[in-house]
Amino acid sequence: MPHARETAVYTHGHHESVLRSHTWRTAENSAAYLLGALKPHMRILDIGCGPGTITADLAALVPDGHVTGLDREPGVLERARAVAGERGLTNTDFVTGDVHALDFPDDTFCVVHAHQVLQHVGDPVAALREMRRVTKPGGYVAVRDADYAAMAWYPESAGLDDWLGLYRRVARAHGGEPDAGRRLKAWALQAGFTDITATSGTWTYATAEERAWWSGLWADRTVTSDYAERAVAGGHATRERLEAVAAAWREWGAREDGWFAVLHGEILCRKDA
């Protein structure tokens, strides 16, 4: 049976404001739920690796193993290779690929990991089945995704309310599911997993430095990234509306009492031996 191919469009694109967020991510702040299952000899596939900061962290944790970083965009893999090289890692490689049609034999990897990926794909259940296929019996599929509808902030802001509603519409118009976090366990069950540990994790931005960073990247992303182009081209927003949303982000970031929390769903699925 032929594999499905990706039908969704990556809403964010790879603008600097997006990579600014992605390069902040580490195994500790983005994959803590997985780390206890890792062994030094493991072979890992990191799907949607982006600029490779999590990939490099995982490689350091499996010094006798190997980590393959996979992404759809060849350009971002150059960043990932540079990160691995800067850290002196020799147990990594990076390839292009589609999670719906992984170019690996059955039972290849001890762990298949995907961070913030399933919210952007057209068929997350098919993607999980494909991840399961290339995982060795007794190995793990580990997935973590944000849930936009569960994000919370203070103080209240009509501009950020507008941002959230707009982002969810644009993401869905391009084939994704922005509220993926709450759906991960259900998708895993549909994909045939029976041994599933479902947890949650958060990112919180509250200090002046954290607020400035988080609000700044979203303000920039709202007006200058591929997301902004898609919002306008799809008739979801005008340039003026996007500028107003960006201003709301900067206003929130300047608030001493500002607080923002991102909820993530997490699943650690063990493949039947």
C-alpha cells in the first residue's frame, strides 16, 4: 500500500523569528518526559528536528548510539549540522524526509521522537503509524505538542485574544491542528498503540527577560514571517490587523505583571515486543 504524503503546509515557515524560538529548545525544556527512557547505546530518529538543538542534546545523551535528525526543509538542516559540529558530536546525521513516508526499514530505531510536529501534519494518525513502523519492538515513540486553546496569560488582552483566534484559523486553513496536545493520546490509540504514558508539560514566561523574548518573537512572527503572508493571502487578516496584534504582544511583554503559560501534551508509546 502506498504511503500518504504530506498535505499540510507548515504554518510558521523558517523566518528568523521562528528559528529564534526553535534554537531555544533543549532536551531538558522540551523532552524531559523522554529522558528517563534513554540508554547510552540507543539509535534515535528526531523528526522535525529544525535547527537541531534538541537533536544535539539527545546525541550527547546516547554517546554509544546515534541520532538522525530529519526535517522537510533542507535549508534548516545546515543549521542543525552546524550545531552538532560546534558541539563536537560525531554520532549524528541529518536527512530530509516526510513523516508520512519515512525512508527507513521496519524496526530501525530504539526511539522515534517528534517535538511540535503532529500539530502541523495533515494526517497525524498515519504519521504515528509510520513512526511506529520504524521503531524496534520494545522501543519508544515520543511525541510532544502544544495546545493553543489551553494557553493562558495575564493580564487579559483583547489583542492576544485576537492573536489566538487568528492563529488557530490560519493553522487549520493550512491543514494543521493547533490544539494537538489534548489529542495525542487519542491519535496514538487510533494508530494502534496500547502501551501509552500520557503526560503534560509547560513553558512559562514571567521574568522581564522571558517576557521580552516571547513577546518579541511573536510580534515579529505576526508581521514578517510566512505565517503573516498566509494570514493575509488567505483573507484571515489585513496588514493593519496583524500590526495591531503585534503591538498587543509588545504591550503585554512590557507589563511587569505579565505571565504566559504554554501547555503541552506528551505521549511516550512503547511498541509491543
